[in-house]
Amino acid sequence: MYRHSHLLALALLAPSLVLAQGPTPSIALTDSAPQAQTAQRLTLSAALALADSGNRTLAAARKEIEALDASLEQAGARPNPEFSALMEDTRKASRTITYQVNQPIELGGKRSARIAAAQRTRDMAVLELASQRSALHARVTAAFHEAALAMERQQLARDLVTLAQTAADMTARRVRAGKVSPVEQTRSQVALSNARLEASQADSDVTLARRQLASLWGATDPGAALADIDTEMLPPLPDIATLTARVANGPAVQMARLEVERRQALARIESSKRVPDLTLSLGNKRDEEAARNMWVVGFSVPIPVFDSNRGNELEALKRVDKARDEQAIVELQLHNDAAQAYERLRNARQEAQALREDIVPGAQSAYLAARTGFTLGKFAFLDVLDAQRSYFQARAQYWKALSNAFQASAELDRLAGNGPLAPPHPQ
């Protein structure tokens, strides 16, 4: 809960403050944060573009896709031919020399199985990049709004310093006139010191929030003031049916499905190894004793008597079953996460709307009435203190509800992704 509620209470100890300043001004529900005098403002879309181009995690994911492109190319390579030379007898008159080329030929669909497994691995890398990009966008969106709300709190802290300074000055004059006890002046000075400390903390919070935002694209500061955002515009509540459908086809679910397909491709590789490869041989044999050349043609096939690759095949099939179980776990977990984020968003929206439309205006009216009544001697100071505390706590709750709503909305965007992300499968 924001910590400024007690500061204005102490800053308004002097009853003549309101009389000296004329009619009590109304306090807006959202104060505009101070902006740097610069022609360019950093918008949310610009921040997202900076994150896309500068985030090192996305850069690493792109490099992984490039590496897997090379792996896919290698998976389609065929076995190289072999050249061999054999000499029988070392005597020139009776020796024979055989030159031979051997060409292994893969059988059982080994090459196509390798290509399918490599393609599934690349598809997963593409999906991982999309998933990381979606998660990054959610983090940027949440960090951007958090920085904007930190600037709102910073403006309130500065307003509190101004009011506390005015109250301290007015109290000092009333003490000199003998209208209030010197204790009141001490209390007003304490309130002013606390207000300055709170303002310093608020400045630090803004700096940290801006750095947190800039760190998402590898910088230490955004480099520009944030563009104004409408803090009264709540993130929309998505349709539950549409949300459920998008989450069911979200990046994490698609990743789990591709992992099942990749494991199936790896199992096909192991199954294909049970079919032995054929090696064709073609060569020429020179018989010096007979003084003639002879063609050599042959083939060789391993006999799978002792090793049929059954163990590796069974292991691969069990890993397919494991991947299916993990897919079911992911789907259930995402469904629960989306339901929780949806409820957080719905509750935050309801809380923010209630605070904005009823609670904050009512608390503001009660506070202004109590402050005016206190100056006229109709209310006790404790009444003003309670009204102030209720008003500023209500404003702090409103900002907290806004922050919760934006974070929940960003979490739903991360879970749902940006529409269908599954890469196309080769025919």
C-alpha cells in the first residue's frame, strides 16, 4: 500500500492553510506525471519494436534456427562412396591388384526419418522463438505500464512535498503569532522531512522502473520520456471461449505437440535401423600372371543376428509415450494458469472500476469536506486525518488495481500467443 497517506495529514496542521489559499481545489483522480522536454516520446509500440531488435534472448533463438537449418541440410546428405585398393602377392610377376568403389545404400527409410526428425527440431526452434517473443512482449507491456504508474506515484510524492512545505510555513507563522503550540511546528517539520524522503524514494522507483523496461532490449535507460497513457483505460476482458481456444493452441501446447512428433520421428529412425543397409561394390582386378584385367562386382549386407537395435527402438517408443504424458500436463497447466490470470484480470477490472467510479470520488469528497470543516472549527483534527488516510489509500488501491490488471492481461497474451504459430510441415 502506498505510504503517503500520513504525510498530508501532518502537512495540513495549520487551519489557516485553506483560508490563505482561497477555495479548496479539487484533486484529480490521476495526476499527469512530469515529462522530459523532448520532442520524442517512447510509446508502447516503439518499446516493443526495440525489444524485438535488441533483446539478446531473441537473438540467440534466431541463431539456433540458423544452426538447425544447417542440421536439416546435413540430415538429407547421402552416404559417401568408398575407394579401396588391394594387392595380393608382392612379386611383380604374380601379383594381383584390385581397385574397388563401394557405395553404401541406406534402406528402411533412414534418410527420410532423419530429415523428419531434423525438421521437427527446427519447427520447435521456430516455435520457441515465437513463444519467447510473445513472453517478451508481455514483459515489455507490463514493465511499460509499471513505469508509467511509478511516474504517477512520483507526481503525487512531489505534490505532497509542496503541500507539506506550505503547511510548515503556515504553521511557523501561526506559532509566531501565538495561535498554536510550538509542538505543531515540530510535527509539521517532521511531516516535511518524511515527505521529502518519500519523494526521493518515488524518484528512485521511477529510475528502477525505467531501467527494468530498458533492460528488456539491452539498454540501461529508455533514452526518452514515456508517452502518456490513459490510466483510466482498463485492459479489455477477453471472451472466455476465444481465450480457451487460443490457449489450447498456444505456443507451449504447440511446443509439446511438436515434441511428440519429434520423438515419433526419432523412433522411426531407430526402427529403420533394424533394416540392414546394402553396400554395392564395383571395381577392376589386374592379374599380372595371367596378363589380363577382370571386372569385380559385388554387394554386402550385415546380418542382424546379435544386434537388431531392439533396445534403442523400445527406448524411443517409450520416450514417445513420455512426451504424450508431458503434453497432457502442459495442456492442464496452461488451462489452470489461464483461468487464474483471467480471474485476476476480472477482479482487478472490477476493483479498479469500483474505486474509480465510487470509492475514490466518495473518499475525495469526504476528505475535502472534513478539511474545510476543520478550518471552520466544525470537525476535529482526527476526522481530517481519517478522511485523508481513506482518500489516499483509495488512490493507492486504484493504482495497484491498474497494475494488477495490466499484468494479468499481459500474462493472458503470453499464454495465448499471437494466433496460430505452428510452422507448416513439409509434404
